[in-house]
Amino acid sequence: MRKEFSWDESPDLNITPLMDVMLVLMAILMVTAPTLTFKEQISLPQGSKTVQVSKPKTLTIRMDKHRNIYLKNDTYGLDTFADDFVNQSVKYDKNTEVYIRADEALHYKDIIYLLKSVKAAGFEKVSLITE
């Protein structure tokens, strides 16, 4: 029995396999696209460098739990630090950033005294360092 073709019939198209293949290809493209690197060598033009950027100078002052103050390789007591620091501060630029590291076991008034002594010597950029 032979079936005759009729122009009135609408054929059934099954596009599910085509969509599956396209989704897999799109997933592969999305995974591999960020890892692609290009082999072309690009030579960039030279920029104008007129001023060399330098790291700002810093000064770190440390105070341990026994109220000993360390400035570079020197050690000071809290009682005499204010006068000693004023004498030592002539070596440093007043725009130098000063960082104060103090032990957490210290009393608040000791840290504030250290901060006040540094500011009284003429330094304006003073910060307390925490972790």
C-alpha cells in the first residue's frame, strides 16, 4: 500500500535534537571564551613621564606593654619621650606620615600621651595602626 503525497499535509518538524546540540555548543563557548588569549604582540606607545612618583616617607613609632617606646633603633621611656622626640624630630620632614603601633594592653591615656607628644613636635599626619 502506497501513500500518496498531498500538498495539504503539514509536516511535523522535530527540532529538539537541534536545540540540544545548540545549547551544548553555547555552554562550551561560554566556558572557553574567558580563557582565550590572543597571540598578537602589541607594542604600546611610550607615555610622557616627567615626574617620578615616589613613596611618601613614613615614620613608625612602637610602644610595648611595658611602656617602652621604639623609634627606629632607639628606645625611649614614656616619661622622657616627649622631650627626646622633639630633639629627634629636627631630622625628619614635618610632612612625614607617622604611624603609631601600641600594645592593646596599654592604658588609653598612655597612647593619647604618645599621640599628643608627636603632634606637639609638629607632625600633622599621625595615625594609629590597628589589626
